[in-house]
Amino acid sequence: MVQDSKNRRRSVPVMRAVIEVAFIVFLFYSNLLMGEFTRANGQGKSLTVALYDIFTATNFVIAMISAMIGYVVFEFLRKRL
């Protein structure tokens, strides 16, 4: 029982980081999706085509790098304040 609580305490910061990074990635992709529909508003673009356009390897790399930078900045500010 004691061993289980120690493992849980160690995994809490990791899970917190994963959740925060995932949220930043979600915000990145939602912003891209809104931009796709704003740019192609009159062309009858469907949701499927827009999703196909935004889910690329390049966008994923940009999202992960941005999310990691965002996480580090927010952790720094959280510890500093």
C-alpha cells in the first residue's frame, strides 16, 4: 500500500505535464482549423478536407515544439510567482 502511494506521487508531475502539453497542442490545432475555414470560407470546404489539410507532420512538429516551450515557460512562471 505504501509503495503504491509513492508511485502515484512520482507520476503526478508527469501526468500534469502530459495534460498541459496536450492542451496546448489542442489549442494549436483548433486555431489552425479556424484559420482553414476563415481562409477558404467561400469555397465550400468540408470539415474532412480541412482536417486533412491541418494534420500534417510539419504541423505536428510545430505543435509539439510550441507546446514544450509553452510548458517550460508556464512552469517557470508558476514556480516564480
